[in-house]
Amino acid sequence: MRAIEPRFPLWTWGLPLLLVVSWGMSLSLGAFKIPPLEMVRILWEAFRGQPGDDVASSVLLSLRLSRVGFGALAGAGLALGGVCMQALFRNPLADPGLMGLSSGAALAAAALTISAGSLPEVMVHPLAIPATAFLGGLFTTGLVYRVSNRGGRIRVESMLLMGIAVNALCGALIGVLLLVADDAQLRNITFWSFGSLGRVGGTAMAGLGVALLPAFVLVWMLRHPMNLLLSGEADAASLGVHVERTKALLVGCSCWMVSLVVAWSGLIGFVGLVIPHITRLIFGPSHRTLVPASLMLGAMFLPLADGLCRTVIAPAELPIGMVTALMGTPFFIYLLIRRGVRA
Amino acid sequence: MVKIKIVLITILLFAGISYAETRVVSLGSVVTETLQALDATDSLVAVDASSELSDEQSSLPRVGYYRMVSTEGVLSTRPDLVLGTEDAGPPHVIKQLRQAGVDVELVTAEKSLEGAVTRIVDIGKKVGKQEQALALAQPLKERAENPVEVLPSAPKVLFLYARGAGAPMVSGTKTGAAEMIRLAGAENSVAGFEGYRPLTAESLVASKPEVILVTTNGLEAMGGKDGVWSLPGMSHTPAGKEKKIVVMEDTFLLNFGPRTVDAVDQLRSRLTE
């Protein structure tokens, strides 16, 4: 196989190119009309260190640019989180949500929203909700991981079942919280869970980038073990893979990336499931291409979806989680039907 | 000659621009209603989804639900002033709008006569119509100082609200509806909790309402009067037996704006019918 592969296959130059184009497109989408030439001027001025002080400049530079940037990071993180989970479960229908991550984050965010009135001021800091959601996601995934880890061996089936149990429990607890919430809290919880890329400013985004990059690199380093895991744990072990260590790293990376993203954005469904899957359909199952291509497709898809959110009902805005779920769910159903046909 | 004309036209154009009114975005139906009562709607360039507009202005862009507007959406209407209640948001959007140089004025969201007076006066100040605003708020102020007496029968009123089919909510204490019931001289049949809760058959029967109060939109969502009377438990309440229901238009009943004294009087008279 290797011999007939060109030195620079399509994805190594085609995807980065598309990535830049899609970011440009996303930057140009929005309720506030900014003509392309104007956009170039504003970006050029900012690049030279003299950003304009008109409204168009501030829309482009302080609103859209950070949304595209966060969208790219979040899309990449969610997609790679999906890649890790699908490699771990050896199942293309796996999703970080399976390990109770999103529901744990949502539960923590809801709990904080409801108790915010009775907490000291430090706790209602703007960082409080992301931090709590992040810890909530880590906690539930950690719990699932601990329970399914028997004597240093992770049993994938029990992890799956435990994930379902934790999801159900978190769902029920959120239900209880919604029941005791007052109107304003109810609304805040609903808005948070819909998801938005608009809550992240420049500094937070830089921090997120710094936190996410090592995980991206680590996933890339795990590409060979992930490939070998596809043929089963026993085979992978006989080929020299530290199976348990790899599995632990996969859970860790996925959990780290997705918790970070979800903590800031709220729930954004189906990116982690659909993007790796599309990538596999186009570029094949090898993680050597799957990892970088998923990363780039994720970084492409989410900013574009967010561009749609900003324009479809402008000047009002759609929640991003709704748009990705609307686009992702039909695709998921299609996948299920296709699998059924094949079987 | 042509040159002079061009110069003159240019001057006129620029004069026109500099005298152009400030561009206002209103977030909250009570704010829009107040601007209408103050005859200050010419400067409106966009409103939120809950605002009601006159026919001439019905084509104004809508920037979405006022608690969840988007920064760019609001900025795209190029406003000088964003006028809303404290509930307008989310907070990071308000902050971003201010950073973009837009004057954002948030008036109180309190659901009471006193709140309505403050709100009207503050909005009037912001749009340069102080005197009109004071006059507009005067009846509300007088009513706040001299509330009506409790109705001799003091009927127990239950306010029901629904956004979609199924799952109607009941109003407990400390809501706009509860305050309207109190102002009209009646009694809220539910006193056990604050805010809105989902309706249950048993609590409905236990609260023994004599009159059901709903809004026009709420009634529609519950499937009309028949829908209300067929709610589980309703037939065992005094209101259900006598089919006593008062329907009032949503913003008229719940806005706490310039029309609120009329709304209180109307509610009072219809409760005693």
C-alpha cells in the first residue's frame, strides 16, 4: 500500500487549503455586512498593528475572529475526541458522550447555575461555569474509567455500560435541578446547554489553544497503536503495543479535549461522531490520515456551521448545538441504515 | 452655477446626516410599548422578538429573544442606543456592545407599579421626553399611592400559562401575574411557592380557584377554553364548575408599562362580572 501512495497525498495539501478557505468564508458570514475588500483591509490594518476603530473592524476583529478561532479549536478537539473514542471502542459509532462526559459537564453547570445565588462572589466569576463544567466532565469520565478498570485492565464493555448508567443518572439529576430552578435559572441552563461559540474572548481562546495543542500532538503520536488496536487488543499486544497504557491515554486525551471545549461552548452534539466518520469514508481507516484529516475537517466544519448560525435568521442567531445536531442527526441515521443494509 | 448647486446639496446632505436621529434598538416589549406611548418610535431601527409593533413599523428587523440576542446581530442594525430592561442579555453580549461603542441603557425589570413608573421615567429621560414620560407615569404613580380596595368577594384567581401545547404552568407568588391579581383586589389561589411551576391535577384541585386567568397566547397554546376546562382536575374546582375564565392580551396584562392601570381596572371589573 505504502509504495503506491504519492509522497504528498491529497489531504496533506488539499485540506489545509480548504481550511484557510473555510475560515475566510466563516469570517465573511454574519448579520453585519462586511464586503470582502473591506474585510481584507481591516485584517491588513490589524496585521500591521493599527486596527481600525470603526464598527466593522470591531465586529470582525473582536467578535468574528474569536468565534472562528474558538470554532476551529473546538471542532478539532471534538473531532479528535471522537477519533480516540472510536479507536478505543473499536466502533465507528462511539462518541465522547458515551463516557458520560457531556452529561457530567451539563450537570455541573446546571448545579452551579442554580446555587449561584447562595455562593460567595468568587464562585460566580465568569470563569466559574466553564471551570465547574470542565471538572464535572472530568469527574464523570474518571468515574466511568475507574469502575471499568479492574486490576489494571480496562474492560471496554463495562465502560460502555457504566457510561450509559452515568448518563442516565446525570440526566435524572438535571431533571431534579430543573424542577427546583426558578424561571431565570431555567432559561440560563437551557441556553448553556444549547451551546454557543460567542462566549469566548481572545485571552480565554489563547489559553484553550495552549491547553489543547499537547493533546492534539499526543493523539497524533498514538496513530500507530490506534491502527494496531483496530485488529483487536490481543493482536495489538502481540505486535508490541502497550494496550492498557494506550487505552488510558486515549481516554485521557479525549476527556481532556472534549471537557475543555464543552466547558466553554456548552453542548455541541455530533461533531465528535460525524467528523471522524466522514473522514474515514473519504480517506480510509488508517489513523495516519484519520487523525490529521479529522482535526482539519473539524476545524473547518464548526466555524462554517457557526457562520450559518449567524446568518440564517439574522439579525437573530441560532444556537450552534442545534445546527450541528440538525446537520448531524440525519447523517447518523443514514449511517445506521447503511450499516443495516451491509449486515 | 452647477458647482454651487453641488456644494449646496452636499452641505444639505451632511446637515441631514448630522441631524439624523439616534438609531435605537429596543429589547423588551415593555420598552417598545413605552416608546410607542411616548411617540418616540421614529428612531427605532430594530426590536426584540417579543415587541409588538404598529402596522407601519411591522417590517422592522427582529434581533431575537431579548434575553438571548447576539452582539453581531444587534450591531448589524448600526444602533447608537440600545434600550432594554435589566433582563436583556446575555451579559457578555451587553459588555461587547458597550465595548463596540454603543450606548446601552438597561432600565429596571421590576414587575410592579413602582417599577413601571421608574421604567417609564428612565426611558423618557434617555429619549429626551422627560415631561411626556412624567405625565405618562402619573396615573401609575397615583395608583401605587392609592391602591384599590380588596374586592368584597376577594375571588381566588389562578393564573395559567403555557408556551406550547401541554404542560401548562401555574403562577405562584412574586410573578407579574400574581402582582396584577393583587393590584386588582383579588387573591392568588396559589401561595406555596415563588415563580412558575408545572400544573398538577392535585395541586389544582387543592388550590380551589374561583376564576382562571390566562393570556390570549397562553389560551391558544392550551387549545382554547375547551382545552382549559379539560385539564386534569379542573372540573373539580369552583372555576371549572362555573366555567369562570378571564382572558387578557399578554403584554397588556403582564408588561407593567403605560397601560397597566387600565389593565388592573379591566381585570378588576371582569373578575366581578
